[in-house]
Amino acid sequence: MAGKTIRYIEKLSHKGAMRRWARAARNAKTAELGELRGLRSSARLLRSHLDRLIHAADERLALPAIGSTNFARPHNSDWTWRPELWRGSLHNAGESSVQSKTMMGSEVTLFHDCNLSELTLRQIRNQREHDLAPYGLRMDVFKFDGSFLSLVIDLPQDAVQGLTKTHLLGMNTIVEMEYPLEIFGRLNIRHGPNTEQIVRELPLNEQEVTVEFDLAYSKLNEKRVEKAWIDLIFEGPEMNQITLRDLTFSRRPRAAL
């Protein structure tokens, strides 16, 4: 009973506040300047709280849901993963004049050798009906005087736990760009003092791209696997906008040779 009474009082209080602000807005052109100054300060403070509420609500209520790990998984996968940048909101959602080794979250790092950086990185909210990832990554490249540009994605320890030469490691991404360019994916696996590398070119004739790294012909020392990471290498990125709407990984045993 007490709870209902409190809710009723809060509802009346809310209606009263709405009436007071509506009246203040109607009288703003004729109010005394001293009174108007106080109302303006209160209105600005109220607006800051309302803007934060609206921003958080829009983000949480928009689809796809934040934190979503929903994506198509290959049959017989024993590990799947979507990096945090594409799952949830980052504390620092954007950078301009991005320097080499700048991190977006704890798993994605940008590398380049430009003398003067004219690059921007920005996490964007996906809101298209067919998007599965809550967020995407947009990179704007203006003048580019370097020789390489890459995004490095550190794979979690689960990706290499029990990794063998019988595994296929798959990468799926949705790429949008203003102008065509070449993108390569390079899988790096550190095992002891050595690092095994497998390179695949992304087939960008379709927006949804799938590549697989086959470990069967590698020189991987299965007993000494320590960590793995992926380099996304962008060739000729100058004056282009590149958007990675989604990025997911999976691992599955290959069919017997």
C-alpha cells in the first residue's frame, strides 16, 4: 500500500513540475531579468540530465541490443567471439589525428607510419534493420604519407586454448568503403620463440566477407602456442572512409585430409 502511495505522490509531483516549466516557458518573454536568469540556470541543469537520459535510452532501446553476441556460427565450431568494440560502448569512442599504437578498447590497436596523421577512428552505433553487431568502427583516411596502415585485433586466450594444426580459424566481417581498396587479413600465432603467419586477401566483392586460415600446412608447434592476433592491413587507404560494421571469429576442426 505504501508503495502505491509513493508512486501516486511522485506522479503528482511530476505533473506539477511539468506545469511549472510549461508556465515558465510561456512567460519567458515578459519575466523579470533576475527571475529569468535563475530559470535559465535551472533549465540548463535540467536539460543536461535529460540529455544524458535520452542518450542512454536511445542507445539501450535501439537494436541490435548492446552486448549482443548473436551471429551465424559455422557448424561444429568449438569457439566463437565478437570483440568488445563491436559488442558494447567504449569509454573513448573516437580519436582524431590518430597516432600509431592508439587503442580502441583493450583489444584493437591501430598501427601506421605516417609522419603527419590525418586519420580518424570512431565507434558508431549500428541501427540498420539487418545489423547484428550493436556497434561498428569507422575510419576516415585523408592524406596518407605512410607505407602501411593496419588494425591489430588481439584474440583472447580461449582462441588458442587447445589449438592444433587440425583447426580452421574463420573471420567474418561486414565492410563498407567509399572507394575500392585491398584489405588483407594476417593471422599471427606465437609458439615459443617463433610466430606462424598466414595471410589471406579479403574478397570484397560482397559486403559480408568470410576468410578462413587453415593451420594444416603450418609449422605450428601445438605444445608451445602462447597467443594469437589478427592484422587487418589496408592497402592504398588515402581519401577513403572505411566502416567495419561487424567483426567476428570462429574456430572449428577441419575435415580429415
